[in-house]
Amino acid sequence: MSKHDHDDDLQAAQLGLVRWQQHCMEAGQKVLVIFEGRDAAGKDGTIKRVTEHMSVRNTRVVALPKPSDRDRTQWYFQRYVQHLPAAGETAIFNRSWYNRAGVERVMSFSTPKEQEDFLREVPTFESMLVDSGLIIVKLWLDVSKKEQKKRLDERRDDPLKVMKSSPLDAAAQERWDGYTVARDEMLKRTHTQAAPWTCVRADDKPKARVAVIRHLVRTLAPHDLAKTVDKPDPDILFPFELSALSDGRLER
């Protein structure tokens, strides 16, 4: 795809998103979009494209720092609940409560019991949120080990990307297999009818970004508006199913 074609596709998808948000604000929808994925999977850049033309007043991106000592004494979901959207608002979580099933598990930042309690409780928690009128879209951005290494190296060497660097970057490659096991269990145990997972193959950033925005419009917008936006490329974005863990659609 040429850059011109990509820019046209991106702009068309973003226009659909703006039109949907106008409806969202008028209808009083409450929308939560959760972005999860391996380190350097492209969450930041995708969120930037998603929010580029959305209402600043009605859109909030939430990227919480590591929990404080006080946070650790609270109910695990407590610090996230305060950031949930009200009517007419869209909240985008750049990582979320699923930290407990990913980095906290791999890096032993929480106990096995805390991790098991989370996996058991989160489907019920999300079902309660949906029953209260919240719409939840959960996105898992997947990236190959080779592409992840390339992007992490760029973070380290490019002074303009230094703010993306993290002390955990090295562990992303060193503990690749551990993150794979954690991802697989998380997807299997937290993919529910109320709050399903959608997977995005994110090695090609431009295609992934367009696919995500198209998915949001077609999932959230009324039918007449949703059908004006092309369907996401199924080779890039697809609903999670168990076979994706073994048929090559998700990286091993």
C-alpha cells in the first residue's frame, strides 16, 4: 500500500470515529477501550491516531504509573474505577487492570494467589460494568519477537524516543516465553461474551492503526454509520479464539 492510499484509509476511518463520537456524546454512551499488548507493540502510536481528531473534553487517555504503597493496600480495581467514563465520554486505558495478568506475573510483582484471584474475578467485574451500561472494547496488540527487538533498539538509540524507554524493556526479550504463557492464559480466561478480546497483528504499524480505528467505528457506531467504514483487514484484526494460539495468528 502506498503512503497516499494509507493516508486516505486512515482519514476515512478517523472521520467515521469523529461521527461516532458525536453520536456517543448525544446518546450518552459510556465507552472504555482497553489497549494491552507486548512491550513495543504500538499501543502509544495507535492511541495517538485514535484520539487525533476526537473531542479533548470527552476523551481521556489513562496510563497509570506503578502503584504506590497506599495503592497496594486497596482493592486491586479501586485505582482504575475512578477513571471510568461518565455518559458521553470515552476512556482509553493504555494498559489496564490486566497488568496483573501480564507484567506483574512475569516479573513477580504480585503473588500467585493475587494473580489467580484476578483471573477469577475480572470476568465478573467486567460483567458488572457492562450491566451498568458501560461498553468495553478490549484490544490485544501482538508483535513478533524480531520486530519487538527492532523497536526496543530504536527506543534505546533514538534520543527522541527516550521517553518510551523503560527498565522493563530488557525483560521483554529475555522473558519472551514467560510473557507468551501469561498472554495465553489471560486471553483464554478473560475472553467473555460481555467483554471479548480482539487481537491485532501489529508488526505493520500503519495497517494495524487503520484496522483498530475501523474496528472501533464498526463496533460502537449505529449500523447506518458503521457500514460507511470498511471492515478491518481480517489478516490484521480478528476476534480471539482458542485456535489463534496455535495456528500462527498470535506470535509464539
